Amino acid sequence: MSPILLLCGSTSLVGLVLLLLAFIRGSQSLRRYIINRLLLTIPMVLILSSLVFLVLRVLPGDPVTSSLGPRGTEELREQLRLELGLKDPLYVQYFRFLGEVFTLDLGTSLVGGKRPVVDEISERLPATLELIVPAMFFAMLVGVLPGAVAGHLRKRPADYGLRLYSILIYSIPIFWLGLLLQLLFSVRLDWTPIAGRMDPLIRLTMTSNPTNLRTVDSALAGNWVAFRNALHHLILPVSTLGLALSGVFVRLTRINLIEVLQEDFITAARARGIFERVVVYVHGLKNAFIPIVTLIGLQFAILLAGAILTETVFSWPGMAQYLVDGIRDRDYPIVQGVIVMFALFVALISLAVDILYAYLDPRIRF
């Protein structure tokens, strides 16, 4: 499956639905806002891609040096640089790179297997998506609900305990949290696998992988043993990422709910005799959730950075190891391709969140 199609399908579903609703039933202001956000996405990806291109050329070393090491002669180095196009002027390399980005052809690896970068990404991106999407839902589950409880029980023991939890969990480095969970649940208790996406023997029972998503492919094939095994391997890495992000959701939900509970419509709801839990967790939390929607888009960028560390700790064969290998080998197409893919990912998520925010709060369209 093409990584571009997979990326668009998995990250912009909400945005596409809202785009359809906006253009069919929405107001002119919402349509104008969506068009402006779409146009702003293009220069954002272009600027980030250009910065990556320049930084790679400024750093010492190149793919030829990394590939040959100390064994290669200077004549051989120059010949390889000429064959790989590294002797071309910088502006020629830059416009060639831009052409590859706009045609969605991210080039071919200069070191190692020399495979097309798009093929490598199509194999590794699903593993990263299978990790970070459940991690975001888990972070919201263990962040938003406890944050609402903290806001409801303000200045009570539960509030102080949840605030302390949010500070501690946000302060712990992701890789260290992952190692602690491995030590406890994999080494000491032997409840979960320590690393990998699936047991090798069970992996052999899967005859087809149309999406490269282990849980989806095994469910489509009706291989429930493989499905359970894939979920079992997801527990620790998803928990690591989700817990690391949950502290921010606890703090933001608590603060916004406290502000909303002081509004006049909350006082009116209480005066009408509506149950306190309904007032807080239905009317109050619904209105406090609008700023959290914005935070979701910002947290996805942090989630990608955390996924790199988490994949390394749990030997997760996603984009992280591929990017690390590309940086180590100074393999320009690999690093540029992964960063462009991450930029598209963040841009699509930000676009979907902005559209959802504008749909929920018409005031920001103007």
C-alpha cells in the first residue's frame, strides 16, 4: 500500500468528513477558513523540507564517506559522489529534491540496500501508525477523565493526587518509562512481551498483509490467535506513549473545566435541579473540551518524537530505526523522506483539528 494513501486515509478521516459537511451544509465563513488552512499547509511542508535539506548538507560527512569508511580511495569517493549526484551544484540538488517531493517520489537510498525510500516507508509507516494512534486515544482516556475528576473535586485529596500524577508522569523521560514498564511487566511479572510486534512463529501463520497493520490484517484474515498476539505486543509501547502524554491532558482538562463550571449556564443548570454529575461531566466537560481539541494536534508532533524513542526501546520496526540509520549513514533521501512524511502527517492532523475546532466554535472563522 502506498504510504501517502495510508497516511491520508489514517490521519485525515475526520478532516475529510468535516470538509464534506462544510461544503455541503456549512457557512461561507467555514468554507473560506478551510481553504485558507489548506493553502497554509503547503508552505509549512515546503519550509520544513527545505530546512532539512540544508541542514543535511551543512553537517559534516556524506553518504559516500559513511558507505566506504576509511577503506575507499579518494578517486573512488569522487567517482561515487559523481554517480550519486552529490557533485552537482547545491541549487541543482535542491530543485531535484523539490521535484521528488511534489511528485511524491522520495528518491532511492544511497547506502545499504539502495531501495526506493517510498517502498521502505510503506513497510515501516504502518508499524508507527499502529503504535501512535492507539497511544493518543489511551492518553486522552487516562488524561481527560482524571482531569475532569480533578476539576470537579477541586482542592480535595483526589485533586492534589491527580495534579501530582500529572507533574510526575510528564517529567519522566519516555525511554526511561518504557524501560521501567519492561522491567516490571515483562521481566518480573512476565505478563507482556518485552519487544517486537508479533511472535515470529505466529507471524508465519499470516498469509497476507494488505495494510502492514498487524491487528488489522490478522482481523481481516480471521486469524484471532495472531490478532491477540499483536494486541499483546502493543500493550507496553502504547502504554508508555499514552502515559507520557496523559499529564498534559490532565492539567488542561482540569483548568478548563474549573473555568467552565463558573459560567452562568452552569449556575442555571444547577438551579433547574439537574444532577451535579450531569452538569459537570456532560454540560461542563463538553464545553471544556474545545481547547483540548487544539492540544490534540500539538501533541501529535510530540507523539512522533516520543515514538522514535519508544520504538528504539521496544525494538519496534517502525520509522524510528529507519530514520536513525539514515542519520547515521548520512543517507540524504532516507532522512529527507522520513521528515517529509512526518511533516505531512503533522500537517494533516493539524488541518483536521483546525477544521474540527472551527466546526465546534464558529468564532475563530473570522
